[in-house]
Amino acid sequence: MANERLRSALAARGLTPAGCAESLGVDAKTVERWVTRERLPHRPHRLAAAKLLGVEETYLWPSLVDDHRVASAGRAELVEFYPSRSLVPADIWRALIEQAEQHLDVLVYAGLFLPEIQDIGRFADRANRGCRVRLLLGSPHAAAVRARGEEEGFADGIAHRILLSLKYYQAIVAVPGIELRLHDTTLYASIFRADDTMLVNTHVYGAPAAQNPVLHLRRIPTGRVVEHYQASFDAVWSRAIPATDIDQLITDFNQRR
């Protein structure tokens, strides 16, 4: 039986099996068997193919949903569950930053609590030690930000919190290794990642982020939950706009009001 989902995903990207194979570094006949014989690739190839095609691996290979090993690995990635972000100890947030060695990623709208509980200079310290720091804040002009503010009953409140966060980060954006971008996406979860550790603050309609649950996750080789959220971060990052002049951004926002 052919894998029609994989075939259509390739076509949507304008790829042939041979082109896909070249991008993934595998034999063309291997990819052809994935398509025509519905062969299940090895996990690294599944993840690479899903990323290349911009879809979830479980969409391309639905049988993974029923794989008990995948489910067990997913549960093993959960370190702790917090009913609300306000219940996450401050030391957990600080440790997330302090222990990052290779990657430190933050995806929020404002995330103002973070620079308020952790010296912003620690981000610079991580970058100076070779860690890549990627900060994703919401654009204060974004329709999605305005909509979230209205849903929570704060109108422009979230936009103003974004501007406050930007003032904090302004002191470190020139540090090599630190990148700050603004996004205009609907935010389903705030993501905080340090290497293999991740805190995911889920969002609930009408409720401020501090009142919503947090998943404390740690990547394991056979798990896919951390990678699932990381793919979300990377997708938002790829379409976000670098914040090059924060003072001008604040001025523009105030003039538009």
C-alpha cells in the first residue's frame, strides 16, 4: 500500500522522492519505498523528513500514534506538571538559564516575569560562553497580541508589557550570540528551552499566562514531545522579524496609539 500522505506532502513542496533523498542524505530507492511500500523510516530519517516537508511525523506515518514505545517515551519526558506558572519555583526558571550550554530559546508574547526574576545579564553570560540565545517576543503591533489582550480583558496591556520586556533586553541585544526577533503569530504555548530541558506554559482562552499550566520536560532519545514543541519554536522563529531598533519600535507604537 502506498503512503499517499507522504506522496502528497512531497508534491506540495515540489519534491520528488529523489530530491527528498538528496536533502536527507539517503538513497533514492529508500525514499521510494517509503512512498510506494509505506515503509516506516528509522526515527532520525522520519524527523528529518517531517521537518523538510513542514508536517508532523505522525501525519506522515499515523501508525506511530499507536506505538506503545512512543507513548511510553513521551510520558518519560515529563519531569513535572505545575497547575499554573505561578507555582513554578523561581529557582527552576533561574536554573534553566544558568545551565544552558548550547541553546537557550524563549518564545513568549511579553514574558515580563522572566527578566524580573533573573538578572538579564545572565543571558549575556550564556552567550559569551558559546550558547546560542534566541529570544522571540510578540510584536506590539500584531493583531494576535491585540486579540489576546482583549480576550484577557487587558486591551493594550500585553503590548505595553512587551515594550517593558524589550527595554530589559535592549541592554544585551548587541551581545554576539544573542538574537531577538518579534513575531505576530497566535501563541498557543510559551516555550522556554535550555538544551534538553524545556518548560512549556500552555495557554487557555481568557486566562493570563501566569494562571495556566506548565509542563516541565526533558528530552530523551526516543521521545518526541520536546521535539514537537521545538519544531513549533523553529517555525515561529523562521518567520519572525529581527528587532533592530527598540527605541524606534517603542516610539512608533506610542505614535500609533
